[in-house]
Amino acid sequence: MTRRPNFVFFIPDQLRADAVGAFGNTVIDTPHIDALAATGTRFTNAFVQHPVCSPSRASLLTGWYPHTAGHRTLTHLLRSDEPNLLRILKDSGYHVTWPGRRGDTFAPGMTELSVHEYGFSVPPNMGYDGDYPEGMWSRLFYRGRITGDDPVDADEALIRTAEQWLQNPPDQPWVLFLPLVAPHCPFQAQEPWFSRHDRAAMADPVPAGDPAGEPRFMRAIRETYEIGEVTAAHWREIKATYYGMIERLDDQLGRITAAVERAGAAEDTVTLFFADHGEYLGDYGLIEKWPTAMHECITRDPLVIGGGLPGGGTCSAMVELIDVLPTVLELAGVPAPHRHFGRSLLPQLHDPALPNREFAFTEGGFTIEEEPQLETPPFPYDRKGELQHTDPTLVGRTVAVRDRDWTYVWRLYEQPELYDRRTDPHELINLAGQPEYADVQERMHEAMVRWMVETSDVIPFDRDPRSPEVQLPHPGGVPTSYSGDRCSSTM
């Protein structure tokens, strides 16, 4: 590169890592993601810091864990007094463009401070509402085939807007931030994507494990959503549609890559591909996500960094999504103006064999006292909201700790979980409490406590003056003068 790199952030929503060819899926066709991974670096042990959209996005943009500043809900978004990666890049001289509209990241006024351009130059002509097929489909968030002439949803409008913008990008280094909706439910796709996969060829979901060892929300979802009535054909239909949605977003990534090449910016542009969280897709008899879901299908991320960088290959080091912030800032030559908890992955981009972290942490959930602050969503998410309000212990605060071999899950109102991923990759057999694994459980629990203490808050770099002048009348209105030393700064 001859100058500070441009950045393309291509961010699908609710994409499982194992639903991408570069991450081991042999059924799906994702040539453009795979090509980015082949020429860049894919991170096979990258994990999100929260299993739900808004808190995960707040975390990756700040380099903070969700608990650090209370970004644990869908309605506590990034504010103007908080740092975020886009604003840091903008303030350092980058031209930052956000095609499309997503209201789940920035509080009022923050978008204006963080980006130069926002919205659609090519507007969508369809939304994500509409009717569901009869029967179980609405509880599975499935809508099916999209019909009509040239249906343009928010993602297609975003891509067309970005393609137009790339016809004449600015001369200064730029950022193109592309947060998609797909493959987030409702599960729906237009042709040719809808019919790309033979339903009969879809693999069955991961079955549920021992009910005695699993968290209670899993059974509650199955019963409340009436998932016991779901057949294998239902799951195959949903998976085939989900795969079609992924293949469409892969095609859209290819269009953005081609537009960058046409702009003559390929050698100077770094592309980051990752999701905010995953999707159950029928595994364990569950669908969608949950605020305290810690399974790998929800928390493992398909992080790929490539374009304009040396081809690093495959990195199996433990990585957290908050590592994106310092990685981008180091590539841009911009110091972080705040304390954060990410670790730059630039060393791994040059040598994927290097270690990064011993542990990756994911958290979610609430206390019982926070129940009034939980969402009350409309249909078809209504039963999900009712479950949480009726029994908030089902979404009690939860922390998952992972190293290369083990997963430990601590839950505020339930029993802990311990899984040996070497022999139990789907985390079905809860080993917590068994004497022969006591040392592993203690080690993971101690790591969680230390992490929580070390990251519980941050001290801002800006200092407030002690004993500031106060512009108020004295009590009684009688002026008083003071002399002598002020309080010691060590008190």
C-alpha cells in the first residue's frame, strides 16, 4: 500500500460460521467469501462478545465488553460521549460512508458525528413485514419465496447504493460500512437463491442433549414456540432457505469487490467480513437466538480479513470481535483515544501461527430487577418477549469462557456448564460438578472472575480538575474568600 488503507466492513447479521464454505461447509456455495479468505486470513476461533445484535455491535465498535458501559440491551445504543471506531476514523481524516439505514447501533445524534454520508441513493421497494404461511411457519420465522418484479429489500438497496458510491469514491482514505440484514430472519429469498438447494439433501440439525444439563430457556422455547410439532421437513426447508440467503449475500460481496476493483482501489483497500452473531437453525430443537445463548452456533464468528494485505492463511488462535477495533486502527496508523480491551490482529495477519488470547468471553442476559427494561416485541417475536417477562431468570446474566479446548458457562440463576469441545464439539454433555473435571472448572471460573474485575469499567483519559470554580451565590448571599492550600491531590 502507498497510503493509509481504505476499509470495507461487510457485516451480515445472524450468520453462522459453519454456514460458510471457507469455514468447512461443503454444501453451500460462497465463492466470494472463500476467495477473500484464500487471499487473506480467516480466524477459526473468533467469538462474539454478545449473542444479540445491538450489544454485539456496540462492543465491536468500542472495543468494550457489553458490561463495561451497560450496553446489554437493544435500546441502550452508543452515545455521543462514548468512543466508536467509525467516529475515530472520521476524526482522523477518513471519509466514512454508511449506505443503508440501521437503527440498532447509534443513539440520536451519534450517526451525524460518526459518518459523512448515510442512507440510500437507491431506496428499497419492499420491507421485512408481511404474511407468513399457515401453521408452524411464523413461530419458525419462515416466510419463504419472495416474488415480484425486481424486489429490492434493504440489503439490495444498500449494495446498489454502495456500487453507485464506488463509481466516484473520494481521494482521501475512505471507509465503506455495510451492515446487512441477511441472513437474519424472516427466512425468505427470491429466485434464483430460494431454489438453489435441494431440501431433501439438507442435513438434520444437532439433536438436543441431556435435558438435566441444559439451561432452562431451551425447554421453555421448545414448549412456548410449540417446536415439538416441527418435523424434519420444516427444518430442511428453513436451512435450504437460510443457505439461499447466504449465497445471495455472497454474490453481493462479490459485487462490492468488483466495484472496488473498477474504482482502482483494490490494492489500497482492506475488507473485513464478520457477523454480529449466529443462528440456531434447528440445532437443539431451537430457532433464531436468545439473550443468554452461548452455543458455538451462536457465538463463533466467520471473521475474515483480507484485501491489500499479505495472504496470511488460517489462524486458529483465540480471537474476540473486539479485536477488530485495534486491528483497524493500527492498519490506519491511528492511536485509540480511549482505553479498550481489544488486541490488534496485525501480527496474526502476517503470521497466523502466532497466539493472541488464552480465553474468549461472551456474555448476555439480565438481572431479575431489570425485567421492566426488557423488550416487548411484536409478532412473531411476541412469545419470546412474553417468556422473558414472565420468568426473567430464563435470561439471567450469563458468561461463557472459552479456550482452545473447553467451554465454561456461568449462569446467575442456574447451574454452570462445562464442555470438552475436543470430544463434544456441539456442547451436549455438561461436565460441570463432576470431580474429575473440578480443576478445569476452577481454572475457567477463576479466569471469568479476573476478567470481570479487570474489565468492569474504564477510567476516561480526560481528567476533571479538582476544586473547580463554581458559579453560584454563597449561602446567605454573603461573599466569602478563601486562602491556603486546596486539598491534596493524593486524598
